[in-house]
Amino acid sequence: MDSQAAPISQPTGLSRKRRFVRIGLLTLVIAGLAAAAALLPLREVGDAVVALGPGAAVAVAVLGGLLLSVLVPRTAVTVACGALLGAATGAIAALAAAVLAAAATYYLGRWAGRGVLQAKAGGRLARLDGWLNHRGLAAVLLVRFLPLAPFGLVGYAYGTTSVCRKRYLLGTTIAAIPSTVTYAVIGAAVVSPGRMSPITIAPAVISFILSTAIVLRWRQTSRRAVSPA
């Protein structure tokens, strides 16, 4: 039997000081880019993007992803995509922008604040992290379907959790499709009046039904989990 006690394992996450420095730096960068985005001459930018021709969709996707990452509302970005590129191309570009922003914010959130939710073992944040990780794809769909916070902010928050990036990106993409199609069609219809139809709101209705089903399913499984106790 060894006389010396076994060494205490150290957490693999960032130190508190280093984590705060990274979060502060990321916050300053986001705030600066958001201020710059608010000062952009939107009409001139739109004209310049459309003038790119075949490369316009790529430029819109990249610019849209940047705007979403600095917490510009996704509704505004998606409507603008539809107005600039039309319903079909605009929807594809807006979805690509959402995926780019989802990936960027997730990895930036992980770089800045990984381990935040596990900082206090047994605390509420740790239980939240456990719930998100246990529910996996369903939790991502639920959070993304419900308008709980700006699109980019949810991505940063997910980066601090232990949720698998594949489930996060897949759930984000699936949840973004219905509203992306709806708002892109609306944006195209604003530029070309008369194209609105009942089909326009169909994706939004589907999104509402799916989100409601996910919430009900989550409540049902939660009750079953606690009922034996």
C-alpha cells in the first residue's frame, strides 16, 4: 500500500482568469463588428453584391454569416437575401449563411468559454449542460425552433457546452430550413409584389408544428424519467 496519496486530477478546461480574458476579448470584437455593421450603407452594399453576378450568392452567404455572428437578427438577414437574390437562390444563400454563422459562433464560443457550464460541479449550469448533452439533437432542435435568443448568441452559448458539434450543426441546419424558406420568399415578394401565396407561410407552419411536437415530447419524456422516483 502506497503511503502517498494519489494526486488530485486537475480540470481540463481553461483557468478562470484565462477564460474571462478570452470572453472579454471576444465580446469586444463582436461589439466592434456589430457597430461597423450598423454603419454599413446597406443599399450600396446590396448593389455591389448583385453586381458580382454568379458570385453574388457566395458573397451574400459570407456577408450574412458575418452579420449573424455579430448578432444581427436572422429574420432581417434572410429577408434581405430573398430581396437581393430571389426566393430560391436567396433561401440557399441564407441557409448557407446560417450554417457558416452556426459553425463560427460554436467554435468561437468553445475557444472563449469552454468549460463554463462545468465550472461548478453539481450546480444548475452543470445540470443544464448534462440535459443538453443527453437530449442531443432534440435539444438543439428545440432551442433553435423557439425564439429564445439571437441566432448568433445561441451559437456562442452552445460552444461552452459539451454538446457534440455534429449534432449541433445538424440540428441547427434542420431547424433553420422552414423559416429560411419563408423569409426568403417574403423578401423576394417585397421586391416583386404579387408573388405572395399561401405556400409562403407553409414552412413557418411546419416549423411551429415541429417545435410544438418537440416540446410535448420533451415534457413527456421528462415526466417518465421522474415518475419512478
